[in-house]
Amino acid sequence: MRKSGVKVIMTVLLAVAAIMTCIAVGSVTIPLREEWLILQHKLLKAALPDSFDASRVSIMWSIRMPRALLAFFVGGALAASGAVIQSILQNPLASSYTLGVSSGAALGAAIVTVTRITIPIVGIFLLPMFGFAGGLITVFFVIAFSTRIDGNVKNHTIILLGMVISLFTNAVLTMLSVLASEHEHKLLAWQMGTFAGKRWYHVGILAVSCLIGMILLIRYHRELDILSFGDEQALAMGVDAPKTKKHLIVIAALLTGISVCFTGTIGFIDLIAPHMVRKIFGSVHRLVIPMSFLVGGICMSLADLLARTILAPQDLPVGAVTALFGAPFFMWLYFGKRGK
């Protein structure tokens, strides 16, 4: 078996282990054997032992499992979108977070909450739709404006402009939370990021979105490999670089927008995970995209585990935990590249 195959299998096993650990650990510890019994009971209608504590079934199935799966899917979606954005912009500092996509998506979701807009035909998909629209508008504005400034979206101008837009949208979110005091707690939670109180329908919507988004991204893996040589080389090899980039940005914004509108702004996973994957698996996007999803899911699952256990019973914002580790990584990456 190739070394890359062994690495893929190990990554998949680590992903499963991370999810199972997040389900098991908490104020009530659920051993692996009991996890398996509960899964059999819920999925296969198998009978539980008479002495089994029924409260553990509710804790695992209704609280722990939706939260663990949602954290994994959000981390995976953000990391995959970050890997794509870094590739198409040829900038190692680019990500959904640094380009302002996350904050734009959070603002779109906040507008729906504050204004109480309802569209009966759309139903529960209204929030993801506005999150996707907010993220997409933000990233296109950042790219268009940075191109107008210096005509080159490959340098650090786009990163700095994205961070400025992030600060602006976060300021708007803060103003909304003050003006709409009845929604203040929910808006503040969006600004800091949390997986608390999530249910199975959140997991279902995000799982379907991730499946569609990942299929679309993997279909572009050859184009992404070619784009790494530059737009001129890509055009010479038959790839319509501008059109392909727009398609990929829309897909990345879809993954980011839907993730953020349910959980809030969570940064740095989409920056860290793709770099880890490229160090381990190389730069071939046939592996980079799916492995970024898995590694991002693992990182987010562990970050959420820390957020809810490190100061238990207090639940920390998961965005604060990712920033605690991500900010030094960002500084090392930025200043390290400048030093070289």
C-alpha cells in the first residue's frame, strides 16, 4: 500500500476517534461500549439491557451526538473552502475568515433574525440562504475592490482588505445586538461561535450541503492543480481561469455561509487545516480537498471539546479556542513568509 493510502486511512480513523471522543467526554462520561449499544438501539432498534441508564441515551443521542457531528461538519466545510480559496488566489494567508466571508455570512443570518423575515416556501432554509448570500457578496466585494486598488489579487492587499471588511461587519453586528436587545444573546453567540443547543435538523442541512459542496469541489481538482501554475499557464492548457475561479468561490462561499449561519463566526480552522494537509499529503488537490475536510473536522471537534470541558460546567465560545491557537499560527505564517 502506498504511503499516501496509509496516511488517508490513519486520518479517517483519527476523524472517527475524534467524533467518538467528543460524544463520550463531558459532565457524564459515556464509555465506548455504551456508545455502541445506544447506536444499535437508535439505528437498528436493538433492545438495551434492563440495567441501562435511560438518561445516557438522551444525553448521547439528543445533545452530544448532534453537537459532535455539527462541529465536525463545520470544521470540514470551513477547511475545504479555505484550501480552495488559498489555491485559486495563490496566497497562503487567504481563507474564508481572512477574506471576510465568515463575518459576511454571520451578518446575513443576523439580518434574518433581527428583521424576522419569513418566506413560507423556503422554510428552515431561509437562514442558510441569507448566510450564503452574505458570504458571497462579501468575498466578491473584497476581490473586486482589491483588484481595483492594485490590479493583483495575489498579494497581501486582499488579506488586509478582507480583515478590514471583517471588522466592519462585526461592528455592524455589535450595533444590531445593541439596537435589537431581545436578540442580543443570540447575536453575541454568532460573533463568538458556539455549537451549544444544536439539533439533528442542523446536522441534516449541513451534512447535505457538505456532500454537495465536496462533490462539486472534487470535480474541479484537476483545474485547481493547473491553476497553481498561474492564470496564463491555465489558459494555455485549456482552463478558463476567470470562470473556474468564480465557480469555485461560489462553492466555497456556500460551504462557509451555511456553516457560519448556524454556529457563528469561527476563525483560523480554514487557515490552519489546509496547511497541515499540504505538509502531510502534498499539493495534489485530489487529496488536499477531502483531507482538508477531515483534518478540519478533527481540529474543530477537538476545539469544541476543549471549549465545553476546560472550564466545565461553563461553555466557552469555540471561536475563542480556535483563535487562541490560530492567531499565533497566522502571525508565524505571515512574518515567516516576509522573513524569507
